Amino acid sequence: MRNCKLEDLLEQAGWSTVYEKHQYKIWITGIMDHQDEDLMHAFLDSYSPEDSEKICFDELAFHYQIFKNIYEKNSLNLFSWN
């Protein structure tokens, strides 16, 4: 996901201060590159921006990776014969 698109999503969700604080690390690590917009909306809706303003980047990245894994596993069709 491009930085301007990611910035807009985070700003709309009330995470603008978090993005300002961690934008360089998000860009360097590429943690949110090539992500589905639905995944990003679900992640941003699941966490409170008030709580995340105190979070360090490592915690943010950890929570994001765990959420991404759960989100992707829950969307799998486990019974392909249905």
C-alpha cells in the first residue's frame, strides 16, 4: 500500500499521531506494504487509537502481524467440498 493511501486510512481511523510517530519505521520495514485494504480497516477498527498512542513500534508490528495471521486464517475455506 502506498504511503499516502496508508496515511489517509490511518488518519480516517484516528491513528494520525501513531502514523506520525512510526511512519519511518513502517516505511523501512515494509510491514504494511502490499496489504489488503479490508485487512487494514479490520485492524484499525479492532484497536483503539488512544491505547496505541503509547505503543512502541515493536509492539505495533507484533499486534499487526498476529492480527494479520488470524484474519487470513479465518478467511480460509476449510471445507472445499461445500
